[in-house]
Amino acid sequence: MTQLIIGADEFYLCPQKALYWKKYKTLLLADLHLGKVNHFRKAGIPVPSKANDHNLEILIELLQSTKPERLICLGDLFHSHYNTEWEVFGELVKHFKGVSFELVLGNHDIMSDLQYERKGIVVHNELVIDDFIFTHHPLEEAHETKYNMAGHIHPGVYLRGKARQAMTLPCFYFGKHLALLPAFGMFTGLARIQPKKEDRVFAIVEDKVIDVSILSA
């Protein structure tokens, strides 16, 4: 994991596309889009049926390795209306009884309050902790006193190699007032960001997090 200090707080960037907040033993992630594979398959789009399993396997690995007290998802936990994948996720929540599972509502989080209550998931419209404000959509204007961490964008960074290779990779983005977390789920796509010179950008390459701030500016 790669360490990053924001203000007085110590965070760790995980190659599994999550952020670990050491002070509060909290795992932060965004845009799991669980159930999206089932949504695609119902529409006749040939997506591997095991993709959802892979997302949950990675999440279990993270929970076991970081041992958080809280897991906060910054929106789009579940992609669509209720389906059986929700019950599978519920079994995961039940297994990790010592973890508080929390959701900052995103535009795809459209299930009834009852479903979240059934699984013991705490729901927020937005969440403020110390000097941070956690949202799904980035705030339209910088907050006066809080640093905004958000999802929704699915940030990607465009990099060019010496031999004219070029690729867009998922990334963590840290600006002056805003941080964007990469999409945790598969088949979510990438939105290319345009970082400024003073911004920090960390690309995710297989099982590594690499600082590409200078290369991407």
C-alpha cells in the first residue's frame, strides 16, 4: 500500500482500488456496482457471470488484510433494482460482524430503505468526519472548511510511453479541495481526468499503486 498524508491524516492507497484511513481504521471505496453483471446479462449483453464473484473476492481480501472497523462506500454500491446478488452481498456483511458497513447514497442506489436495513447497512446522504466531507457526486463548489472525497467519476489517467505506447489507467486523484476514488467494480469504464501540476495522481497497474503526478500533469 502507498502512504499519503492529507492534512494531519494518514491514508493508504490500496491497489484493489480502495483507501484505508488509519486514524479511524476505515476502508473507503466507491462505485462497486454490484449486480451490474446480472443487469447486463438480462439485457442480452454477454458479460462473464463470474465478474460479480471477482468483485466480492477482492472485497473479502481487503477486509481480511486491513481489518477495518468501518467500511464506507461513496455511492453506487448496487447497480440496479433488487436481485439475488444483493443476498450474496448480505452474507458477506453478516460474516464480517465487527465491521460497520455504511453507504453514502449514489445515483444507482435505488433500492428501498428496507433492503439496506435488512442487511444492517447504515445509509447517509453525505457524511462529515473531522475535516472531510464524503459524497458520491463531487461537490459543485469547494467546501469552505472540509476536504471533499467522492466517487461517481471513475477517474482514469492517460499516460504515454517512450515508444508511443498510450493507455488510460484507473487512478486515485487528489486535488486541492477534492479527491476522487477509482471505481471498485469491474465493467465500470473510465473518465479521463485533466490534473493540474499541483495535483497528486496515482495510477493502478495490476497489483501496484504508482505516483504518476508529474507524468500526467
